[in-house]
Amino acid sequence: MDLQLTNKIVAITGPVKGMGEAITRAFAQEGARLALLARDTEAVAALEEQLRQQGTEVVLVACDITQPEQCEQAVAHVQEAFGDVPDVLINVAGGSGPVGKSGADTTAEEFDAIIRLNLAGCFNTMKAVLPGMMSRRSGKIVNVGGTFGMRGKAGRMAYSASKWGLRGVTKSMALEAGPYNVNINIVAPGMVDGERFRTKVCPDMARRLGISEEEAAQQHAADYALQRISTGQDIADACLFMASDRARQITGTDLPVDGGWAAL
């Protein structure tokens, strides 16, 4: 299936860590022109150079998404580099917040920090790109949420709150942008196999339960209807679809990519 993303201007926040790199590479393979927005540009430089050598048009833009003015400046930078505002915005950047802490034990500072990054950060980038998309009467925004924002999770209250709030922002702004032919959706990963899963999640569970790390991975997989953990490529494929005109009649929705956990 041709997703017709060739030469589309795609802005991606959090383009290199975890699933972010898989998403970035997936859009590059589709022939998109990429704007990689990152607070730590040095961490993205190697990926940027590799993509450039492979023939991808790419620009690296310094941007702390928690700062509204930096988001406005980043969009202006993209427009100057490519001659237009982004056709697509993929909001991947985010954090995990306090892990294993009850709501009662979570500090106000911890709560504010993850809300500022996961929720306000996406709002800032959306607010920066939407005027141009609406004026042009076309655009796609995909926010990477999380299934803990659909079911909640004990010990992850602050993270769940940030992703639950992102659903409200997404759905409300989808209604507002819809008349201008702009689609706004959420792709909601569950647990994603990768460095954090293999070096933190599984070892922590293994120590807690007195089992091997591989047994811990298998226990996580057993929680899902499909009995397997999602990969970064699974999330990337969902983002590609939502960013394409194949999803032209989909807006304001949550797409869980979690092997069936949110449905159980």
C-alpha cells in the first residue's frame, strides 16, 4: 500500500530514543522530509547524519517542547528550511514520571514535571503547527499516548494523568481542527520491547519475584491477548497509517497498539 508520504514535511519530537528512532526511520523509508525536534541535539546528530547519507532530506532543530516560544521558533525554522509548515506532526517526546509511587507519595514537583512534558509539551507543539495547517486546510497530528492513560495504573498515577489529559486535548482540538481538514489522533502503545524494557522493567520484575529476566518478559507478554510485547516498529507502522490519507476519515480517536491489553 502506497501511503503517499513521499516529500511530506514530517516534524517528529523525541526522534531518537526508544520507539522514536523506529518512527523516524519509518518515515524516512517512506520518502518524507524530516524535521527532527530535540532538546538534546547532540544525541540526535548521528541519526541525522546517517539519514542524510541515505538520501533523506532532514533538518535538526533544537527545541524544548515544554517552552512554548521554542516550539513557535522550531516551526518557523522548519518553514524556512522546507518552504512550508509541517504536513505532519508526530509527538513522541515524553517521560515516564515517578515509577512505583502511589498518588499519595508523589510529590507536587514530580507531578508538575511529567504533566509539563507529556501534556503541555504536546499542546505547545500542536499550538505551534495548527495555524499553518488550518490556513492550508490540510494536516495530520499524531500524539503518542499510552494505554496507562486509558485504564490507569497503580504506582503510575502521574504518568497516567498526563496521558489521560492528552486524550482530552487531542479529542477537543480534533473537533476544532476538523472543519479545516486537519486530523488529530492518538497512537497509544502498551509496553514496548526495547532498551528500557530489557534493562529496567524486566530486571526489576525479576528481582521482585525471584525469577529470570526472560521469565519476567514472558510474564509481561502473558498479560496481552496476543501474548507478545509490541515493538518500536509496531508503533511506527501505526503512526505511518495515521499520518497518511488512508486515515483521512479518522480523527479524535485512540489507537491502542498493545497486543490487546487495553481491551482486556
